[in-house]
Amino acid sequence: MSLQRFISEAISPWMKSGPGPEGDIVLSTRIRLARNLEHYPFPIVASDESANTMLHYTSKELTKDSYPQMGSLELLKMNELSPNQKRVLVEKHLISPHLAEKSLHGAVLLSDDESVSIMLNEEDHIRLQCLFRGFQLNESLVLSNGLDDWIEEKVTYAFDEKRGFLTSCPTNVGTGMRASVMMHLPALVMTQQLNRILPAINQLGLVVRGIYGEGSEALGNLFQISNQMTLGKSEEDIVEDLRGVVMQLIQQERYARDEIMRTSKIQLEDKVFRSFGLLTNSRIMESKEAAERLSDVRLGIDLDLIQGISGNILNELMILTQPGFLQQYAGKGLTPDERDVRRAALIRERMKLEREG
Amino acid sequence: MLCEECQQRQAALHFTKIINGKKEEMHLCEECARDKGEHIPGSNSYSIHDLLSGLLNFEQPMGNSDSYPSRASVPKQLVCESCGLSYERFAKTGRFGCSNCYKAFDPKLDPIFKRVHSGNVRHAGKVPKRAGGRLQIKNQIEKLRKELQHHIEKEEFEEAAKVRDKIRDLNKDIQDGKGDV
Ligand SMILES: [Zn+2]
Ligand SMILES: [Zn+2]
């Protein structure tokens, strides 16, 4: 049914309604809860039969009614999807690489607007994820908590008074919660301030990592800030600590942007418009270059140097120009060289659409 | 910032570990982090395996003075009777096999949790409604059992019978799914 839509559109409906709170810097907020059922071995040691039973039971329970105002969830089973379809879902952050590649009887339940994803038979029996645009930690916490209660009405969780929610990996035990905020921090990177700030953030038990890019650096100046610790702190406290740090990063990034605009506006404008020129004219573009240029243009949009283009173009094209999506559009497998050509064409087309529309 | 391991690629991952109150910082590229087995939250591509197994192996008696294997020096194997996972295997994979593993390996878990969760070993967050309700009843039963024992020792049989009935009712509640509020 809607598999086609889950697969073919880069921008999830939840992202479409424009930037969220603090949307010039925070692209999205995510909360993920890891849960397991009592009496079933965890997926990594489960037999084929046990994994199958757990999937049938849980997916039936979770689809027989729906969470208020959410509509029914769509079940996608991993063994019924092609490798490239799975890749596309990974690129949209709707499923994890582990679920796509390594799970036994893995499946995902997706809400219609793709803001809620419930993975089954991932590393844990249940991985619930809520995505919000912009900076919306409270909203994410409320929704994930509500969904968690809704799920717990139907299945019995493995829970222990002392250790909390029992998870397959010791790094998730307790709350089972990972809250993360995706931020665009070009000015802090440009002014080389981020590297100085990072150690202080780590000290608070938070982790900063790049989101895109296969090896080394954070492509597109996109970073994910998340809590590392899940045991010994309440969900509210974890979110509160994360919020404090994100607020500071937002402030620092704004200072840095102001500073650049004040001291080197013409250089910044030059950089932004060069990137704009490359995106609108190139015939071959590697993913790394695309990410850099898109980040520049997005900064130009946020600083009002470029008008008439939606800021969504960064998120959208970052997802759209990854291998899975390019191949989905091409309808066939592509070599890296072919992908670079297709990527350039797709970006040109998209930029043209923006300027006309 | 360059990766402190290979000094070639940009450090993309920044870790702070608190070990015995001493802070240790690490700045690694993704490749080196993967090689070192550092865990990256929110990602499943890497794991804490090596980090954990390093810690866990440390705990096991190694470097015994007698170098030849003797039966007596083989430490008693901890095994989870629910899923069959041995502690040794857990140490290798860094993954529990089932919820009972937490009970089976409990005496050895505090140091691991302390290290992974900045010194914490006890849950301080949400208690799920149903599981929480059942826990309360279970705790109540536990208390009543002690009371029952006490009455029996003192030969207060009338009191003991009352307590026994209470326990029976509570057990029935659990079976009927009450406490599943
Ligand atoms: Zn390195
Ligand atoms: Zn077990």
C-alpha cells in the first residue's frame, strides 16, 4: 500500500510543515526507547521460531487498535523488502542498518506521517522512535512516553526494579532511552570553535557525532547530540541535561554566525554563492562535495543571503542524494561514478524547481 | 581535530570516560573507533564488545601462578539457566541473552554498569504501569511470607491462616492480571 510512498519520497510528511522551533539550527529531535518482552529470549540469541512467534504476537497486538490521533501503523517485514528498499528506509532514518541487514524476522511499524517507527526484533524486541522537526524534546518525550504506555497495555515488558528496562546491551539498560538532537553547526565549524566546546559536552555524559559520511568527518556540518548514560537518571533529567547543552550550542552558533556576518560578510556571501553556483551547474558531484555545498547554501538561506529557497533543501537533498535513493530513482543499481552524475543532475533539477516554484 | 589514534583522519567521535573518578578523553575517527570497539550510541554499526570484554576479562583470574591447567583453578562458570548464555560468552559479545541473564550475572554487573553509566548501578526512571503494579504485589507477597513465617514460628496459627489467605488472594490477582492497571 503505502510502501511505495515510504520508499519514494525523501522528505517524510512530518518534516514537511516547515522548520520547527529553532529550525534555523536544529533540524530534528528524536527519542528512542529500547524495550524487551518478558519470557522471550532477546533477538540476538532467539531461535528462528521464537523470533517469528515474538514478531507475530507483537505486531498483531500493536495493529489491532491505534494510538489516539495516530491512525493505524503499517507493518513492513524485512524479508519482504528488496535490499535497496531497505537501504532507502535506512537513509530516511526510519530503520537501523542492523534491522535492515542482520535481524532475524525483523520488521518495522510506521505511522502514516513517518514520525513514529517501531522496530521489532532489532537488537531489542522493541525499538520505539519518535521524530519531531526542529527542537522539540518535550513533545518527543510526551509522545514516546504515551506510546510506551500504549504498548505496555498490550505486551508485558521485561522490567526490573533495580536495573529498570532490561535491554540486550548494557549501554541501554535503565531508561532504555536515547534522546538526540540533530543540529546544523556550520559557523561553529568554520570558526573552529566546535572542537573546543566538544570536550565540555562529553563531560556531561553527552555524545556528539557526525550524522552523514562513511568514514571520518561530519558531512554537511550536521551533528547529532545525544545522551550516553541511560541508567541512574530519570528520563526527565536526561532530557533536561540535553536541552541545556543544545540551548548553549544554539546560542554559540548564533554568536558565531553574527560574528562572521559582522567581520567577513563578503567572504561568506562569496562562499555561499559559489556553492549555489556549483549546485545549480555541476554535472558530476560526489556526496562529500554535495554535503558541503548544501550546508553553505542552507546557511545562506538562514542568514537571508539567499531568498526564495526552502531551508528543507538541505535535509531533503542530503537524504535524496544517498546511494539507496539514487538507485531507487534510477530503478537499477549504479556504480559510484554513475551515482555522482545522477546526484549532480538531481540536485540541479531540484534547485531549478525551487527557484521556479 | 585529528584522530589521536591514526593522526590522519579528522576525529569524528569524542569520548569521555570516567574511570575511578579519573577523566579520560579520546578523540577518534570512525574507523579507529570501530577498531577500538568503542560504542557509539544511536548507531548499531559498532559495539562496545571489545571495551566490555577488556573490562570483563580483567575480572577473571588470569595469570595464575600455575601455568598448567588444573581443575581446581578453573573458575565456576556462571550460566543463565533461562537462555543458556554463559558469563564468558556475555563478556565476549557484550550482549545479554534474556532478561534472566541480569539475575544470573548480577554479582558481576555493578562494575560494568558503573563504568558505562558514570558510576550508576540503579534505575531511577520510569516504572511501567503493569509491570510496576505486579512488582508491588510481588513485594507485598514477599513481605507477607515473612510475616507468615514469623507467625508459624510463634505458633500463632489463627494469624498465620489469615496471612496465608491474603497471600493466596494476591497470587490470584497476579494470575487474573490485576495489578495490570
Ligand atoms: Zn583514526
Ligand atoms: Zn539469559
